[in-house]
Amino acid sequence: MISWLVRVLVAAALLGSAWVHYDLWRNGFSDIAVIGPLFLVNAVAGVVIAVGVLAWSHWIPAFLAAGFGASTLGAYVLSVTVGLFNVQEQFTTQAELWGVITEAVCIVLGIALIVMAVRPGRRA
């Protein structure tokens, strides 16, 4: 029961991050070279991984969720600090806050799902 709840929370976080990136993409980021296409890829990947987390009780989708969160959050940290592909963010919007929260949840709960999946006698 706990593992199912964690899987649902991971999927919700993935979908939340995917929505943030899709919403930003359709509201102007689609016109930014490199970043625009990456935001759309991020949105699609978040949905696909969320479906995988819900459909397959295995460490692989959990690993993908944690990796998605880490890579997306890492890219955001770069964009705030040194810039990423000539884009410099400033952490001033609710979308940015929501993105950071959802991506952190993907990392933490994705790792928890991996641990649950690899423990003997347990399934994520």
C-alpha cells in the first residue's frame, strides 16, 4: 500500500513538472533556440515516465523518475546561476517554485521507490 502511494506521488510530481515545462513552452519558451525544444521534450518525457511509474512496479521507472528530477533540477540550477544555452533565470515566478518542488519530489521519492524495489521480498 505504501509503495502504491509513493508511486502515485512520484507520478503526480512528474506530471507537475511536465505541466510547468509545457505551459512555459506554449507561453513563449517555444521561440527560444535549444531551450524551447528541450522544454517540449521534458514535458513529453515527464508524462511517459509517469505512466511507466504507475504501470510497472520495477526499479527502472523509479530510476528514470529520479534521473528526470535530477537532470531537470540540475539544468534549472545552471540556468539560475551561470545560464544555460544563453538563458538566465532569476527564480521569481510560481512556475519556477512549482518546478523546483516537483523535481525535488521526483528525486527523493524516486530514490525511495528504487530502495523499495531492490529490497528482498519487497516490490515498488
